[in-house]
Amino acid sequence: MQGLAKGIIMALAAWATGSAARNINRSEDGAAGVCRRATAGWVDDVQTKLVPKLSKEANVYLPGSSGFDDATTRWSALQAPQVNVVVVPNTAADVVETVKFANKKSVPFLAYNGAHGALTTMGKMDTGIEIYMKQLSSVQISQDGKSVKIGGGTNSKLVTDTLWTANKQAVTGTCECVSYLGPALGGGHGWLQGHHGLIADQFLSMDVVLANGSLVTLNPNSDLWWAMKGAGHNFGIVTSVTIKIFDIQYSNWAIETLTYSGDKVEAVYQAANDHFLTNQPSDVINWSYWLNNPGADANKPVIIFYIIQEGVSAVDPAITKPFHDIGAISIEPSAGTYKDLAGWTGIATDSPPCQKSGLSNPRFPIYLETYNVPAMRQAYDLFAAQANIATDFHNSIFMFEGYSNQGVKAIDPKTTAFAFRGDNYLAAPLISYTPADSALDQKAANLGLQLRNILLQASGRQELHAYVNYAYGAETPQQWYGSEQWRQDKLKALKQKYDPKGMFSFYAPIA
Ligand SMILES: Cc1cc2nc3c(=O)[nH]c(=O)nc-3n(C[C@H](O)[C@H](O)[C@H](O)COP(=O)(O)OP(=O)(O)OC[C@H]3O[C@@H](n4cnc5c(N)ncnc54)[C@H](O)[C@@H]3O)c2cc1C
Ligand SMILES: *[C@@H]1O[C@H](CO)[C@@H](O)[C@H](O)[C@H]1NC(C)=O
Ligand SMILES: *[C@@H]1O[C@H](CO)[C@@H](O)[C@H](O)[C@H]1NC(C)=O
């Protein structure tokens, strides 16, 4: 909203509330006209120069309309981008026109999809156009049943559900409330990656609007292909993507949810290391969260350890026994289908982490090979001291995601911009809090950075491997995209060729 005086925003709302693009002209009135002359800037020209070029079904919203509020609400309040206009394209051509318009006016623009992106780099956008992707939502299975074409604004859950009814599945993110493409463009983790690789490993072709407004179709022979698989947010707006799909091999899945008190940290992570460390079966996934659950422990965060197995109606007791022997507060087995996984692990559309409730939600990710048990204790003690139920950070979650990895490791790491195929699990403290002042932001960052640093130090590594889609924002491009010189050179050369002015540099910029 910066760049517009408050009174003007209110007046502009008069023409913004008639939300359909074509309606903007019709709802124009004298009062609004006076104020528009006062702005005499690019926002004015949206109506006169951009709207006539958009398809009938496109929408445009300005501040003051409920459409604007809905379209700009984000999952994390920390360093959220600020926009003056929302364009909701209905076709790829609408995206093209919007990008061309923005370029002509030298106005920044940013694609919004599920709006769960949370890097602090996004806060550098303090004015400009939001391109809200949600009307580009579609899932079309091919005649031969081997691929699906997904619209650029399609939600992950719609992909899963549509495929499921056709007896098909694909690697998608695990979380129901994010878009398909947001995770995919950064590599993308999902339940089926043990079989088939990352989300981005499934791409077959895609339509992309480049920084200069050209709409191009990319395929495995395009020089940008490599970059779209891990650093894709930097290069364009994907209006549709075609990916591999598979027949459902096993529809049944089972889980055991074990809850432990914090004194069991060593035992739990020693067991996670000892069992299947070298050959975790591709059908077993273990995840854990540290979070406050006063019903289980009134003072300290508990450990919630999930053991998930595909193709069974109960998790193999040979896998669960060492975890039972540790002595859990509770053990809850469940059985169902693939579609139950998000609900079981607390990331379904109605689960708390999916809600946009105004909290600041920075994460501090680190990929690692094994759990360093003494470091897990040190991290737990710090987390328990500073993020317990009595603190500002009581909603925080320390996540440890041990997806199965065979499919990810089977792909040559050189073939994608995603650089961290050698690692085994992804840890990330999510420090969640009600926004207050910069002192609190700093306190949260200090905690997150310290927790991550404990794990990094104990790993004996010099280099931080940070999953770009969970990143805090203050990491370096080497930490997001790999430190090998050839990777950095290749990314920079492509960026120079396709986005020399850095139009796509709000989300984990390469340069
Ligand atoms: C509750 C939760 C669960 C999550 N689960 C997973 C998971 O299972 N697997 C995983 O890998 N990650 C997961 N993530 C991380 C996730 O990948 C990132 O948060 C991602 O940015 C979310 O995408 P979005 O569309 O919701 O966000 P947005 O903020 O809308 O998009 C993020 C950025 O992606 C770019 N972008 C979006 N759409 C397009 C497009 N069509 N073309 C080009 N660029 C585009 C834009 O630069 C945008 O700024 C999860 C995050 C949360 C909060
Ligand atoms: C848990 O997941 C990690 C990471 O994939 C793996 O190394 C470990 O062997 C797994 N342990 C169990 C018990 O599944
Ligand atoms: C846009 O950029 C692409 C890639 O650099 C280039 O091939 C294309 O010709 C450019 N289009 C225009 C209209 O300049």
C-alpha cells in the first residue's frame, strides 16, 4: 500500500469493488475520478491500459475491497510483500499482458499462489502488482494416463484428489494448503519421493511467462529446464506444467504417532539413527515435531514421532518395537489411505499450520545426514527454554522430516538446480509468534539461528544446506542452491540471460 495516500486508497476502492476486470470501467464514478487524477501514476493506468487487454474473466482488485484483502492475506506476517494492485489472470495471455504492463511502467510484480512463501527477502517488495494465480486452476489427465497437465495456480490437494478418483497419483507436496508449483519450483518434498524423486523430478514440460513477457514452452532440451528444477521461482511465472503420473500401487497406509516427554530425546533419535539408517525402506517415512502439548506435558515441549508405512494396515512391529521400548506417553496407531496422511500429520487444510492467522512464521532449515544425538539434546534444551508454553513463541514447532529418499538419490544431482540430494533429513525450527516489534522479530531470529547452528556445528560440516522453500531469507545463494562454483556460475549466467533486471528476485534471489 505504500506510495498511495490513505484517503486515495479509500476513494479508489469505489472502482475496485466492482471486481470483474470489465466492471472496473462501469463502476467508475466522478469522485473516484478526481482522486485518480491525483495519483496520476501507474495504478491509474491499470484501469486504462491493462484492464482492456485482459480476458473477460480476469479480475482486478484494489485496496479497500474484500477481494484485495482475500488475495493479499499471507501465511506469515514477517516481512510480507506489499502490493497496490491485485491482478487475477484467467489465461496465460493475461499473465503476459500484466508482465508487459508492469515492465512498461517499471513496476515490480510477484506471483502469489498458496501465499505460504515466507522468506524475508519477499519484504523487499514494497510496492507493485500481485499476480494472484488462483483462477489458473486445472488438472487434466492425458489420454494415455501417463501424465497430467496442471494449471499454474492449482492447489496441491486438488491434484491429489483429482488423480485419486482416476486411480492415479503423482509426487506432490504433503501439505494440502500450498500450491502445487510453490514447492515444486524449489525441488519439492512429498510422500512419494522415495519411489519417484522430488516434485520437480516429475516435470515433462511447462509453459512459462519470462521476465520480458514472452510466453514460452520449456522441455528437457531447454537451457532453463535445469534451473526450473530447484531455482524456478527466479525465472518466470509458470502458467501450466505437465508432469508424470503413476497408477496407484498401494492405496493403504498406516501410521503410529508416538508422543514422548523431552527426557527421551537421546533415546528417540538414537533409535531413529540405529534402525534403517543405511537402508531406510522406500515405503517408510519418519517425521517428528517438538511442540507444546500441555495435555501431555504441562511445562515442556513434547516429541511427536510419526512412523508412516505404505501398503500395510499397521506399521511393521519390527520397525516400531525399538520406539515402543523407549516408553512413550502415548502411542496411537491409525490406518487409512494416502489421502489421510495430511490429516494424520497435522497439515490438512483444516489443521493449524495451514491457517493464515496473522502470525509471523520464520523457519530456519538445515538438511543433514544423521541425527547427532548430543546436539539434539542441546537443541531441545534451548527450544524448551525459549519456546515453552509460557513464552511468546509457544506456537513454535521444531520439525524433523525423514522422508524416504531412494527416488531422490537415484537422480544425478548435476541434472537439477536442486543441490542437496546427498542429505537424509530436513530439520527446521518454525518460530511462530504474534507480531509485535522488531525486538521480538530479532529475538525469534536469534533463537532460530542458534537452534540451526547447534545442528550445523555438530554435523562437522562447514556449509549450511538450507531448503529454499523453508528458508529464513538471510541465507546466501550458496546455502540455498549449493556452493559448487559451477552451480553458482550456471545460475548466474541463466539469470543474466533470462532475467537481467531481477524481476523475479523477491523469492530467494540468485543475484
Ligand atoms: C503448512 C506448510 C506446509 C508445507 N508443506 C510442504 C511440502 O509438503 N513440501 C514442500 O516441499 N514444501 C512445503 N512447504 C514449503 C512450501 O514449499 C513453501 O512455503 C512455498 O513457498 C509455498 O508455495 P505457495 O504457493 O503456497 O506460496 P506463495 O507464497 O504463493 O509462492 C511462493 C513463491 O513461489 C513463486 N511462485 C508461486 N507460484 C508460481 C508460479 N505458478 N510460477 C512461478 N513462480 C511461482 C513466487 O515467487 C512466490 O513468491 C510447506 C509450507 C507450509 C507453510
Ligand atoms: C528416519 O528417517 C531418516 C531420514 O530419512 C533415516 O535416516 C532413518 O533411518 C529413519 N529411521 C527410521 C526408523 O525409519
Ligand atoms: C524474451 O527473452 C527471451 C529469452 O531471453 C528471448 O528469446 C525473446 O526473444 C525475448 N522476447 C522479446 C519480445 O524480447
